[in-house]
Amino acid sequence: MSMWDGLYGDIDVRRVQPYEANKVYICPGCNQDIPVGMGHYVCVPADAVDLRRHWHYACWDNRLPKTR
Ligand SMILES: [Zn+2]
């Protein structure tokens, strides 16, 4: 089980609006940049808030294997 599947508690997912995205982040889903000005998610494990990461919308939504 990975931290994104509940290892460190539930994941708090917050939407970062384009105007709030004023730094470049590396998305752990694809290891690509999230450029300044791109809306994305910030995902925070409840029991390990220091491990918060910024994800592309599509990478977060697609991180789990499809079940149907
Ligand atoms: Zn990504």
C-alpha cells in the first residue's frame, strides 16, 4: 500500500486554481513539471502533512488501475 492509498491516513485533496499556482511543482504521478499558472491538485495525507504533493488533475484521477 502506498501513501496515496491510505498508508498515512485519508488524503485531503484540494484544488489549486491557476491564479494560485505561482511555483513550479513536480507531479509524482508522471515526474513532469506542473508549470506556473496551471490548475492542479494538492494532495495531503492526513497523518503526514509534510508529505503533501502537487498532482496534475489527470495524473491523480488516473493513478489507480481502472476497475471497469
Ligand atoms: Zn502528472
